Amino acid sequence: MNVLLTSVGRRAYMVKYFKEAIGNNGEVHVCNSDDLTVAFHYADKHVISPLIYDDAYVPFLLDYCKENKIDILLSLFDIDLLVLARNKAKFEEIGTQVVVSDEKLISVCNDKWKTYLFLKENGFAVPKTYISLQRVLLALESGELKYPIIIKPRFGCGSIGMSIAEDEMALLYYFRRNTRVIGKSYLKYESAAVPVDEQILYQECLNGQEYGVDIINDLNKNTRNVIVKTKIAMRAGETDISEVVEMPVIKAELERLGKLTRHIGNMDCDVFLVDSKPYILEMNARFGGGYPFSHMSGCNLPKAIVDWVEGKEISNELLQSKVGFLGYKELVITDVNRRME
């Protein structure tokens, strides 16, 4: 059983989880568009890939999977998901199973405006959201919206270009700044599909406790568990300190979402609880930065994925997390001049 993690970035912990899952029965391979990632030092094999939007990217992956007998391919990066979903059948033809949701769902998750519309149309609570600066200014003038306002790229991920405007001066400044940020980063590729004045999203700032949620579906798109975690501290757009909690009102609503989306594998969601009502902000159809807290508290989705691909049934305990688990991330310095064992 050989696994390839694409766009591995800094998620070395996912390499470790999959190595534990397959044990001595295979290898974990990783690829990234550059070698400036510690994950290369934990994988059994690593390779530098073309950029995701390069025409050579998919042929490169197909050749690599064929030559290295890759059984399972997963991506850890939003932009990569859409490319893999569109080419899923090509990998199946060579015996590689791509663990990725359907293209239509990925396009909804990657586009925060489509996410907002999807959630709203299906009866989920969402923060007030706007797609143009002119519409925001009108909403402020009419009293429909009040400061502070969250400003973020429509196709962004992590905390890239996310800002909070406390007044009109800040709103106009962040509009101009975030437009430049998009144009100078990888966000420009997906953003190019829409007009410039629709590349930025404006959202009301909710006043409540924030939670990270893992909605776990099996490879047949059936919802198997929902794990709710309090976000206690954040760093660079990712959860830094978190606690697994029992929150029935959030779990029930996110179970409904998982059954509706019929995604594959993990869906990482951001949720605010305001006046006992869960508001869903984002849907990420992949392992998110908060998954390690689910994993360390008992859930082992990598092992479940390996077993499912092998045609095995799994116990419900494999996907359970212990309520009350409190976890902290730490910064670890790695010597890149020697291979880590």
C-alpha cells in the first residue's frame, strides 16, 4: 500500500499519520512545488512537482503514480483538490484511487461566495456576506450592516489577505491592499475567473465562540462522525490550541451538512456559536489544520482511509475522539541537513 500526499507543504504530521497507518506494508510519498518543506524529511520518498496550474502537473503525477505503484493519492491544499477532482478518472485507469470529493462540491468549497450561497439556500445560518465594495457601502449606509467587517479573498485559504475593518477608511484601504495581495500570490489563478471587483468578500463580524469541526465521511460518502473542537488560540490562520467538546447543537447541524454534501474523507469547517445558534463560515473539503487535535484525541482517519481502500470494514471506535482532550501545537526546529528518522 503506497500513498502519495500532494502539495504537502508544512503538514509533516500528516506524513507521520499515514506512515503509522500503513506500517511496514508500504511507503508514504510526498510532493511539493519546492523542497522548502520539512515533510520531505519524514516521507519515505519525495519529489518536486510542477506548479498546480502547469500543463505538466497532471501528466507528472500520473507518471509518478504509475512508476511508484501509488495506491492512494490525497492532496492537502485547496487549489490542488479541483485539479485532482477533474482528473480523477485518469488516475483510476492506472490503479490509483484519488481520495477527493466531486468537482462540483470542490468548486463550492473553494469559492467562499458559492459557499455562502450554498449554505444559505440549504437553510444553514451564515453571517451576512457581500461580494462588492459598492454593495457593502450601501448596506452600511442603510444600517443593514455595521462595523467591524471581515474582508478576505473570495478564493483564499488560511489567513492570506484577511483583515478587519473598523471604519470606512480601513475598509477602503483593505480593499486596495487585498486586491494587490491577490494579484501577487497564487490566489490570482482562481480569482482570474471572476471580475476584479468580485474577488474580495465582505462579511459581518460575528460575536461568539469559534469552533473547528471535522465532518468525516467514508469513501461511499456516508457521514460517520462529527468532531467539534473549541478554537482557543490561532496562529497564521490555523488552530494553535484546541479542546474537543460535546456540543450537540453544532454536531447535529454539521451532521446534516455532511449528509447533504456527500463529500469524501474529511471536511474541515469553521463555525461560530452565537446565541446558541451555529453559524457556518467556511467549508474545506480536506484535512485541515485542526485535524491533529481530532487525531491525537483518538480519531484515526488516515488508518480508516487505508482500510477502506483495501476493502476492509472499520470499527466505529477508529473515528471517535475523546471529549475533553486539550491540545497545543508547538514549534519544532528541524535539521534539514540530515534525514529525520
